[in-house]
Amino acid sequence: MKPPAAEPRRAVVTGGAGFIGSHLVEELLRRDARVTVIDDLSSGRADNLSAVRDRVDLEQLDLAREDPRPVLAGADAVFHLAGYADIPRSVHEPRRDFEKNALATLNLLEAVREAAPGARVLFASSAAVYGVGSERPLREDDPPAPAAPYGVSKMAAERYVEVYARLYGLRTASLRLFPVYGPRLRAHVVYDLMGKVRDDPDELRIEGDGTQVRDFVHVSGAVEAFLTVADRAPLRGETYNVASGEPVTIRDLAAMICERMGARPRFVYSGAVASGVSQKWAADTDRLRALGYQPPLPLAEGLRGTVEWFRKEG
């Protein structure tokens, strides 16, 4: 195994005021890095950084339209988590999705090439590049088949990340995140289910038929994946699946959440799934595990902590 590289001394986190980004910022600070956050605050929340606000520089920039080069100078690691992260909305707003994901990534790579060519660049991609999924665990070398504009824009961004490594010598990698959950999550299935149980503990409406499969990863596991890849990967533009290896149906996930919230609602199924939403996402994570990665929290434990946070602040 390749020995760990030095911890980042100066890191830039785009989307650092977001759900995953704010957790990554906190962990980088725990590792004594100097951290600059780039976020246009269109979806990120400044209060996600309230515990560390006096220890980070926050630059409010739109990467699709503004030049980040002055912010990048001197960085030795760039974690690119900014973007548009809504599959159903991308169906209705494909141009905005493209600008926030593909165009913003291209602009950032160009800026890194000019201002910080030696920096490690880690891009937050998505399992959405696989499209409708498969009956077997998805591997990084499976052909991409995006089912929505969101997956297309993430795939395009991945290609830029790979090409900038091959043509220009940047040290890059893409992390295909399967659904991430945990404290500060204020969207998507885990948060939606918790909100529905809180609002109506007697009846829980579930989108689809409940058999959709997802391979959730706790936000601490996503953060650990970024840092493991930054420290140990070859960084030649390659991709890594990030998941827990515990695929679960939405019906069973709902039951786990209800148990932790002390509720026993009747489940009602819509029978319909939004356009572009995949049926089965389960990940083969052998490539990431070969770097020494281990998800820090199993699903049962991660959900318990997420429910506790939701009761206080959700």
C-alpha cells in the first residue's frame, strides 16, 4: 500500500458551507490545516460553519461565473464539493444543473492549473452517473448511463477531471458518492422520511413502492473517503465509489427511522418514482478499500445519531 502523503497544510473546500462540505471543513481543521471555503451560499448555509467560523476564510463566489484564482494560490489540496445536487430539479432546470456542475468544475480546473498546479484536486461526483443501477454492485469501470441531466453534468465534470490529469498533469480524482446522510442534511430521502414521521406519526407516505435500493454512507464516511483518497491515491484522474456496502430498501430504511423515532405509522406507497430517479444503487467499493478505507459508522448507528440531531435541530 502506498504510504500516506502529508496532511493538507492549506486546503480549499468549495461548497464548504454545505452539508458534506462543512463536516469536511471541521475535520480538516482538526488535522491542523488552514482552510478556505468557497461557497455562493445558494444552497449552503453559513450557520453550518458556526462552530468554526472564526477559523476559516469564507469567500462567497459563484464558480460558474467568478474567478477563484486569487483564493487558490498556495493551496495544496482542493476539495470540490460545490454543485447542484437535485436529480428531479435537474430534469426541469438542465441548464442551471450544467452550469453549477460541469461548467463550474471546468472553471475551477482551469483556475487550479494556473494558480495551484501542484494541488491535489478531489471532485465530488455521484452514483447518478450509473443511471438506473443494476442488480449487482456497481463498479467504477461499468459504462455510465445517466438517467437525468444531473448524472450527465456529473459525468461531464468527471471527464474534465480525468483529462486535466492526463493532459496537464494535475493530480486529480473523482469520488462517486452514493447517498450521504447525517447531521445537517436538510434534503433527500433520510431527511424527508424523518420530517414525514414527525409531522404525521400515524401514516407515512413513501415515494415509489418501497423496493428501491440505496447504499447509504454516513457523512463521516464521506469525509474519510475524501481524506483517504487525497492522502493515498495515485491521483491520475481515476474514480472511486463511496458507499457503506450496506444496501437497504427504502421500505426497510423507513422502518429503521420509525423505530428510532418511536413511531409506528402505516406505510402508504405512491407507486410512482420521479423522472430520472434510479431503482437500485449498490456499490462495489473494493477500489476505495484497497487504499485502506473503512466506513466509520454502520447504518444502524449512523441513523441513531442523525435522528438525535433531527429532534434537536431538524
